[in-house]
Amino acid sequence: MEEQFAELLAKVAQLEANSAVTNTIFAETYYFISIPLMIIIHAGFLAYEMGASRLKNTLSSGVKNILAFAFMIPTFYFIGWWVYWAFPTGLTLSAGPNGISGAEYASSIALGWGESAQYMGPNIADNASGVFFGAFALFAATTASIMSGALIERIQTVGFVILAIVLGSFAWVIAAAWGWHADGWLVTQWGVHDFGAAGLVHAVAGFFALGVLINLGPRIGKYNADGSANVIAGHNMPLTVIGLMLIIVGFFGFLMACIIVPGEAWSWSSTTSASIYGTPMTISALTFNTLMAIAGGIIGAWVVTKDPFWMMSGALAGIISTASGLDIYFPGLTFIIASSAGALLMPLASMVERRGIDDAVGAFTVHGIIGLYGVILLGVFGSGFPAALGAAGEVATISLTGQIIGAIVFALLGFVPGYVVSFILKKVGMLRTPESAELAGLDPTKVPAQAYPEGIGASAAASS
């Protein structure tokens, strides 16, 4: 009998070990899949920005997006990942209440620093740090792509790359450390909750773009002497709309990477999936709300304008306006909020345009204004719900005051560095392309390739 019991215990232990391995493999695979899905976001930005550009600037707009993605990976590796773990409590480099932040902790976990060699190369003891890093690096790249569309047809490539690095590997990461980390002071002190990063990704990127646009100025021919604005249409609306749809596809990867799945050391639970704040949630709830947000945003924009560009932009606005509370809202409420954001989108973009801000694709409106709208609305509809789970089991709660404070901080973390860095670049002549190049087109003056075969471009130009 004793031998049989010992054999049974051994089998149970083996099953538990197998289960742990399975959970670890699932966690690794889950985040690994989120990365190519998020790369689809960049395929979408690439397509819609090229389509939104005039024929003479098609490839130059694409080059910016390609470089934004490429530069973000190494700079986030050496800078951004360390910043995320080092600065949650502020700029003091001190550890927070959960003990997963501060200079010492960051140097031991962040890639490219200190003892972090343990996470590099073929290491069978660590199954998920690389793919977890990859998900965050793609968040960073998304911020750069958001900014990119607003600046098309007149910004210098090198100046743009510098701005992208500052935004994606520093400004956004500070916002994430403060408002999207268990030790973040906005989370622990104010109960800020921004599950899908409406504020700390979208609003930061949108307001960063606004700061740059003020110094960059409008495209030549955008405004008349009386201040009225002219429409500068892109050369390929179908490509633009398809690009926006691809961004929607990529959003599913973006949002699934906002979930902490069971199975790894950094998981909140061994059995239950959670938000990045440790509050329980399910992929099922995320599916309901994401689909309702997309539909609501499109319908809201369609009611106001039948323009397919704004309808698909409305889909983005629908997701962004509800992103902060996608883990909390019921689907009906998600639809209502998303519809309101879609309806507000074009009027808000027109208001920005009338104030002399030439945002070529409405990025500041879609991501900046609607991002803050979503953060604040969670304070209206989600007050009293759990914001974050602390190390000792205490639960911070969402409040309107906390969400407003978070919104203000996110806007400032975007606008201030965007304005300051672009102002410096402007003073040293690295921000805007020369007038002659802008008039001739950035493709023939800056890019050693043609967007279309010989003859197609000439006929399109002649008909425009």
C-alpha cells in the first residue's frame, strides 16, 4: 500500500510539473503571437500614411514609418525597458510598495543593463521575458507611428527619427511607468486605471505630435491669407482606408498584450488572467467590448459624415475612447461611448484645423483628444471599481479625480517633450525640409526610388 501511495504521489507531482510547463509555454506563445499582430498595426500605418500623402511624397512617408519601427527596437532595448522598471515612483529611482521598481531592480531585469545578461541568448531558465519585452517595444513603436502621420510631407527624416526615439523610448515609457505599473505613483496614490492605454500610449503620442506640429508649421498651400484651410487630399484613398482597417486588426494584438496571463513569475495569479494592474479580467470580455467599440465608432462617424476615411478613423476613436475601461465596461456602455467618440471626431478635427494646426491625418484628434476623453470617461462610469491590486492585497479604486489627474499628466508628458525637442531641432535646422524640396516633393528629392511605374505617376499628376 505504501508503495502504491508513493507512486500516486509521484504521478501527481509529475502532472503538476507538466501543468507548470504547459502554462509557461502558453504564456510565452500568447505574447509571442501578440507581437506579429502588433506589427500589422505598423503595416496599417505605413499604408494609410502613404495613401494620405500626395503622389510626390508617397515613399518618403513610408520611409518614416519603416525607420520609426527600426529605431524603436534597439533604443527601447537600451533605454526604454530600463526606464519602465526604474522610474514608477517618480524620478527618484526608488523602489515602490510592490518592490518591482527602482534603479537596482531595473538594472537586474532590463535588457542591455547590469546583470541582465541572464535574459539574453539561449536561456532555458527564462521563457517569457523576451516576448514580454517585445510586446512593450511594439507599444513604443506604435507611439512613434501615431506621431508620424501628423507630420507627413514636410518633416526632415533625421529630425523625425530623433523625435521618435524621445517619444517611444522615453516620454511614453515614463507615462507607462507612472500609470501602467503596479508601483506607479499615479496608480498607488490616485487609483489611475488605463487598461488599454488610451492615455499613456495614445494621448501621450497625440499631444507629443501637437507639440511638434506647433513648431513644424503647416504644409505649403494648406492655409489661405484669410486663415481659411484648403483640403490637401492624399493620392490613394482606398490604400488609406485599408491601412486603417489593418490598424484595427493589429489592435487585437495590442489589447491582448495588455493582459497578464497565468504561468510566469510575473503573473498575478497561477490560475486567473488579470489586467496589467492585477485586477481580474477575461479575454472573453475583451472580445465583446473591442468589437462593440469598433462598430460604435464607425456608426458614430457615419452619422456625422459619410466620408470613409473618417468612418474608419471612427473605428480607431471607438477603441481608444473605451480602451481605459475595456476590462470593466459592459458591451452596451462600450457601444455608447464609442459612438459618441466617432460622432465627435470630425468636428473636433475641424476645430483643430481652424486654429492653424495642420495635422495631416487627424492624429492629434484621434489619439490625443479622444485618448483623454476615454481616460476621463472611465472616471465617470467606473468610479468605485477596482483600479489596482497591491502587494498586501489592498485594492485601489477608480475615481473621477484620479482619472482627471492622470489625463493631465499624460497630456503634459506628451506635449512638453514634443514641443521642447522639436523647438531645439527647429533652431538647429533639423526639423523642416527646405521649401524647394517640399514644393518639388520629398520623393524626387530625398528617396532613390519611385512609388509607381513610369507613366502612372505622370498621368496622375497631370489629372490632379
